[in-house]
Amino acid sequence: MPLVSMNEFLPAAREGKYAVGQFNMNNLEFAQAITQAGIELKSPFIFGVSEGALKYMGIEFTVALAEAAAKQSGLPIALHLDHGSSFEVAMKCIRAGFSSVMFDGSHHSFEDNIRLTKEIVKTAHAMGVSVEGELGTIGGTEDDISLDAEKASLAKPEEAIRFYEETGVDALAIAVGTAHGVYVGEPKIHFDIIEQVAAAIPAAIVLHGGSGVPDEMLRAAIKAGAAKINVNTENQVAGTAAIREVLNKDSKVYDPRKYLTPARNAMVEVVKSKMTQFGSVGKA
Ligand code: 13P
């Protein structure tokens, strides 16, 4: 099966009150672990690739890994640019074979965010590629970008509605209190914002910073209308812990497969547990 746009499965997720996971791909082992979990649980999923991960893997390897995953699994898989920063990077990804892009214009003024997102939607849609926009700013750390939780600003429902109407995005990330990276304490999620926006627009509502969010909060976010949830840090933490354990136990290990295999297995378990929590099992 070729890579598909998020529109192949997000409308059904919205309708069926479950969420499809975006799992960030950072290297071969992430790609394999996420695919393995998807195959075992017959779940659709999204490979999220940040600009930092793109730089690390190279665009050709990134697309080749995702295409191999789609071919091997037969699952509906979207390859999605995570937090794209410009029209140029979005177009570069689409040209290379991405089936979906996010444009994160949240650091621009509201009007500029609309204008820039709209340009990308027009071009991407002409090529059958789905687009995610962002409103409000999400705190925490992703790649080299950090934002203090206190400086993060929540999305305003009336702005989210106008943003959707003017841009026509397929998915909308709204800042509702989650953050990228590891939480200190519990997140305070504004479920009412998710509910209000989801009830007013047909685009899939996206929850970023899905790592470390307690199960009941994930369930409540889905119930309120979140149809796409992003997870990266939990895979990084689990994979690295497995590597550390092997290396701490035996300082003579030098074959990467000896520590990357347990890392990959640990990530399979994380992704399977998220797919189960999100309710996407058996939906492929
Ligand atoms: P976490 O790393 O906190 O899971 O967030 C992932 C994310 O939102 C990617 O955009």
C-alpha cells in the first residue's frame, strides 16, 4: 500500500470517537518499532518527522523508510512533517513523497498564521496531501526548540473556528495545556477548549505532547474530540533506557544490534500501549 494522507483515516477516527497516533520517527529502529506495533494491532498510524529528525536521517532515507513500512505492513500510514516552519520545507517534503504536512505558524501573528497556512493548504490539497495547522503555543522542548510552560498560550475557540474557516486545514493542533517532552508534575488539560472547537469544526483536533499524559486524561481528551495524538518522548525514554541497561550490564558490548534490539522492543511496547489507549486497534 502506498503512503496515504491523514484524510484516509482521521475522519473515521473523529466519527468513531477514537484517536490515531502520530509517532515520531527518528531513525530506522523507530520506524520498525512503530510499524511492528501497527501490524500486531492492525492500527493505522502517522509517522511524524520533525525538521531536526529530517536533518538527522536525510529526506531520502526518511521517505524510503516510510514507504518500506507501508509496503511491508499494508497498513494505512501517513508520512507527516511535524512542526514545519515554512512553505519551502513543506514543499520540499511533498516533492520528496510526504503524504501530509504540518505548518506551525503559531509563532506568527494570527493573521499571518492564517495567510501562510492557507498558501500551504492550497498547494498541498492540489496534490492530495493533508495539512495540519497550529493555534496557540505548545510549551516544552522538541528538538532544539524550548518554550516555558508559563509562556505557552492556550488556543482561543473563536480563533480556532475562524482559522479553520479561512484555511481549510484537515487537522488542527490547539494548545490546551499539554507540552512536548517530559512533564514535571501533571499537565492541566483544558478539555473544554477541545470540546468547543471539535463541536464547531470538522477538522481533526490534534493533541501534541502525548507522552506522560495519564491514561484517564488521554481518554477524556478523545471523548472531548481529539482524533490525533502525538507521541515522541516516551519512545525516546524507553529506547534509551533499554540501551543504557544493556551497556551498564556489559561494558564489552560493541555490536549495536545487541542494544538496539532491546531498544526497538521497548518502543514496540510503548506504541502498542498508546494505540490501545487511543482506541485505534483493529481500525486499519
Ligand atoms: P512528546 O514528545 O511530548 O510526546 O510530544 C510529541 C509531539 O507533540 C510531536 O509534535
